[in-house]
Amino acid sequence: MRRKAFLANVQQILRDSSLPDVQSHDSSLSSISSFDMLSVTSPPLLLLLVLILCKTKSNTSGISHGLR
Amino acid sequence: MTNLTFYERTRDALEDPTVNQAIRVGARRFVSHRASTVSGLPEMDRLRDRARVIRAETLNKLDVFLAEFADNVELNGGRVFWAKNADEANDYVVKLAEARGVRHVVKSKSMVTEEIELNHALEVAGVRVVESDLGEFIAQLAGERPSHIIAPVLHKTRGEVGELFEKELNVAYTEEPIALNDIARSHLRDIFLSSDMGISGVNFGVAESGTLSLVTNEGNGRFCTTTPRIHVALMGMERLVPTFADLGTMLPVLEISATGQRLTVYNNLLTGPRRSGEPDGPEELHVVILDNGRSDTLASEVAEILYCIRCGACLNICPVYQSIGGHAYGSVYPGPLGSVLTPTLMGLEQWHELPHASTLCGACKEICPVRIDIPSLLLRLRDASSKANHSPVWIRTLMRIYSIVARHPKLFQLGMRFASVSSRLFAKEDWLNRLPPPFNGWTDHRNFRALAKKSFGQQWAERRSTEHTS
């Protein structure tokens, strides 16, 4: 009985499964839309990154210089 | 799990230089061993591709392979118990121990038993449990949980282990690895011989034969599963391979990825309990197949994490794990793997911080032997967490404000001007050394350039205007 219920549950899930296609493993971050990226990226980091990108006087050398 | 938040545990880990150094050195050693072995194996990429296909095919027909595996375990003389959750699994093992008069249990390393806290359940029932994997043995003596799924005491130095043995086992202090190993070995020998029950995990269950594959480097797994009169093996329901041929692919992929060895020292294949005429082996074999959230994971959009074969390679390569170690995650499954698996198995609401414990650099995906797209799974969990409002109110409020500003160029430009002016209030010689809360987390360890007086857009417009004029 226990076995039957256990396996029936797995069977049911597999019927509606969202397991990735074996061939599609290269779909990486591109599968997430840019809006999703915005909504899930750590907000303080995002805000600062945006501010830095828009307003920083110099390029990445300034950022590396800033590492303590 | 402690009562501290993830951020508090992380802060504590970062402030502990010993942990930091031990983890960094240990994890990088694993990475370099693996890289060295892989460099001599041009077929490794094909093996990984094949391993991924095997995992996908297994999970796509999991119900079929589970039934086949259980049938074969029973045909071989073993018993199978289907456990929906941790309580059912623990209850079965505890009752079995009570029914057979078991007083002493010796254990081989098993993350599933850590997950369900089986040791605690047995100890509450008055059964003494001793871990026999050297790392687990040390962690048990120290009263700690493992900090790594392959190397449980990666966070400890040799000196710390020497001090622990001196205190707990009443032996002379030494930090020589061979001497420490000898101490543990002599201590454990009597325990192997006097235990009534051996408990192990399962690296892979082979469906076509009902065989349990167990890999160790110390030989303790073989002792645990053959010397005591009862062997109980606990297996997550996804840990199957269809055939022996598939096992031939999965084992080298696991072993190379875990420790960089081309072959682990002890590869055990256990098919049923002792048969008549055999000189050793347990009288009884019980296999507990555990769901404990795995079927929910299978139904979720992060089902791919069930491809995981628990090699620990993603932990070793992860810059976050290397910095904070395993205990900061608060879960038995740390690192990138744990940041997906823990919230999925144990609830996103309680574990919503873990998917953020990643820089999304992608190193875990690169090194994963079955090519699990961990960064993508982490993003999906962050998304789910965000939609379920698990983040603090201030973050949600900031994001709402930002989403409005970002959709209105005029507002955005105004915001930039405000940010430029306000950032200069805190700047010293064009550098932001200290920001007020909640941004101070960023400036505690690094400086930022103050925002320019003119935005790129303004500078661009001015330049174009100058060019047109000239």
C-alpha cells in the first residue's frame, strides 16, 4: 500500500513534469527575462551598479583601485 | 540550525580567520586535484554529457526504475521501506533497532541521515550511534555538523583535530595526519566489531539488480555494511541508475569530481544480505527509500537539481563557499547545491536567503559533472521568493520605487542628479568610503568612486553639440 501510494505520487508528478530536456542544458541565464533579472537581483547591488555605470567618471580601473 | 540569521552566520564565519583559511585551502586543493586529473582525461566532457543523459532518463522514468529497484532488492532478500518524510524514515529505523535489541550502531557517511537527523532520533531512543567516516567522527566528537558534503571537517585545521582528540579521546597531542588517523582507527575498530547495526547512505542504487553502490576512501563503508548483523541503507529516491553500464559512467564522473581521484579507494557493490555459504555480510538488509520533499522538487521548476550526484565540486569552486564555509548556510547541504536544494526540500519561506548566497558567476555550472544550470535555478528561486514577498519590506519598497523610476526617463534623470549630489556629500576626494545604512554593507569592505557631476547622457549630448557646432 505504502509502495503503491509512493510510486503513484511519483508517476502523477512525472505526467505533469517540468524536467528540462536533456539537450537543452545550455540554456542558461538567457532563459530568464531581463525583467526577472531586475526583480530578483539583490536591490542594493543593482542600484549601486546602475548608479556607478551611469555616472562614474572613469572605467573599471577606478573600481579595481577602490578595492581595499 | 542555530537561531542566527544567515547574514549573522555569514558575518561570524567571515570574522573567523581559522575557518576562512582552512576552507579556502581545502576547497582549492580539491579544485586543483580535479583539474589535474581532468587535464589527463580528454574523454571527461563526453562522460559528463553521458552522465547528464543518464540522470535525465532516470528521473523521467523514476517511477519505473524505483519499482524495478525495489523488486530486485526484495528478490535478493532485502526489505524495502518507502518513507514519505523524515519522521517516517526515522521511526522505521528506531523501531527496527528496538525490535532487534540493537544497542550500538555504527554509521558510514550519509548526507541523507544528516538531512533527517537520524542520529538524534536513535539517541533519543537510547541507541548509541558512532560515526565511522574520519571526518564525520571528528565532527561528532566536536558536536558539530559537517561543513562539506564530501569533507565534513574541511573547516578544521590539523591542530584543532589534534587538540580535540587529546581532549575527547585522552591521547597525546599530535597534528600528524597519519598519527591522527591511527588514533581514530584504533578507537573505531572495537566499535565496528561490537555494533549490532550498520547504517549507510547509498551513492547509487542499480535498478536492474537491486545493488547498492557505496564509495569511500577509508574502508569504513565496507566495515559498516558487512560486520554488524543488520545493515540499513538510506537512499534519496532520486539516487538511482538504470543499469550497471550506467554505473560505469556515473562512478568515475562522481569520483573525479569529488576528490580528483580517478578511482575512489573502496568501491562497494552490495547486492542483498549474506547468502548461505558466504563468509561475511549482514543477516538482514533494509533499504529505506526517502522522499522528504523530493517529489515536490520533481514537480517544481527547479527539478533539475535532482540530477545532483553529491560530488561537492560546486562547493569547492564557489567563491561564496570558499569565503564563508559550510556552517554559515545553516543547512546540511551547503554551497550552490544547497542553496537550491535546501529551500526546495525544506521550504522557501524559511530558507529564502540561501538563493542569494551566490554571485551568479557560473563556476558551479561549469564544474558540475552533470551540467546542472545552478545559476538559473538560483534565479528562479529568487524570483519565487520575491513574488512570495519573502524579502524585507525595505527591499520590496526600494524595488517598487526603482521599477517606477526606471520606466520614466525624466524621473530617472532626476534621480541620477539627486544621487550625484547626495553621493558627493559622503565623498572624500571623489571616493565613497562609508555609506549610511542600508548601503554600508557595500562600503565596509570596499570603496566606490563618487558619482560624476555630469551623467554619461549629459556628457554625450554636450559632445555631440560641440561636434555639430564645430
